[in-house]
Amino acid sequence: EVDVMVLEIDRIMLLDMLGSKEVGIYATAALFGVVINVPSRSLRGISSAVISESWKKNDLQNINTIYKKATLNLQIISGFLLVSILICVPYLYTLMKPEYSLGIGIIIYIAFAQFLDAFTSVNNEILSSSILYRFQTYFIFLMIVLVIGLNYLLIPIYGIEGAAISTMLSLSFINIFRTFFIWFRFKLHPFTKQNITVFIILIIVYFISYNLNELLVFNPIFSFILMMIFISTLYWTFIFRLKLSEEINNKAISILQYLKKKISK
């Protein structure tokens, strides 16, 4: 995975430029951010074979459909994880050693980078299996150059947060560039009006949760649980009520039906 490779470059350069203590703080914080992109990996694995087969048949319509559905579903799921992590992770950090609090800023940068990577969904798979597959190598090489160059520039100024900013800028630039490249060369893009609605929901849920968060003065673990329940209830109520994703709604219905059968037995 490209994002894993970028984080590994960060760790190596941090170890060389700052030391092992900073690497530990960075690695711990980065784990929270990487969680946001976990759902995309299984979906990309499934989509890859279908996209490759569609290229063989020159079925651009099917690729376009997969692209849009993957982007919407990953935006919904990864967006939920993003808001949850931004609001709730600080509670967990209060249970760690004080020096680990430096990692909260890292989480924010890595989380946004991973969310954008998830949001651009299967652009990597589309390009890799197309006739222009060689450009994927160029993009990866460019990203490595960007990460290394930005790390040398930003780590001396911002410390471990500099590596996170470098990763965010590099991953974001490459994903945006690759998305526009696919749009320009193949006339394929992943955006629909539902994407705008999801962004509005994410902003609403974040600001309501953030302001409620300021009022909580309970034990960190108890506050963490309360906020997760609140965010989950508010967010998924919006998503299901507005019926933004047919796949997610159908999955939720099938889970509820399964649970009802289990309970009725």
C-alpha cells in the first residue's frame, strides 16, 4: 500500500533526524489516522478485478458506476471514522503518558490525508489497470520525491508534526492530481450530488459533537463512550433517513433482519 510506504519513509527519516522517542509518538498517532482508510482496502480489492475486466471490454460505463459508488460509500464510512477520531481520540490520550499528547496534531494531519485517499476511492485501481498504467509508477515516484523533500524541509521546523504535514500534503496532492488525470484522459470522475450532502452532514455532526464535547466533564472513558454513542446515532440517522447510499441502507436492513431472527428464536 502506498500510504503505508509513505508512513514508513516518515519513520525512517524521523529516526535519522530526531530520534527513537519521536518515532514512537509518531507511529502511535499515525495508527489512529490509518484506521480511517481501512474500509477502503477490502473494497478496492473487490473492485480491482471488476475494473480490470471492464477495461478489457472497454465498458467505461461500468467503471464509472463503480467509481461513483465506491467514492460515495467510502466517503460515508471513512467520514464517520474521521469525525469519531477527531472528537474522541483526545479522551484516550489523557490516559497515556503526557509526552504522547504531541501526537494529537499528527492524528489530525494523517486522518485528513487518509480520508482524502479513501474519498478518491478506486482511482489507483482504474489507472493501474488501464492502458496508461505506466503513469501510476510516475505518480508513486513523484509522491516519494515529495515526501522526502517535504520531510527535509518541514521536520526541522515543526518536528514530528512536520512529517505528518508532509504526508498529508504529498498524499493529498497525488490523489487530487491522479483524480483529475483520470477525469481528463478517460472522462471519468467519482462525484455526485450525494457527495455534497455527505460533506454537509459531516460538518454538522462535527460541530454539534465538538460543542457538546466541551460540556462533558466526566471520566475520559465514560466521555469517550458517550460521545461515540452520540456521534454514531446522529450521523447514521442522517445517512439512513436521507437514503444516500442504496448499498449501505440495504446492508443495514439485512443486518436488522438477521438480528430480529436471532432474537425471535
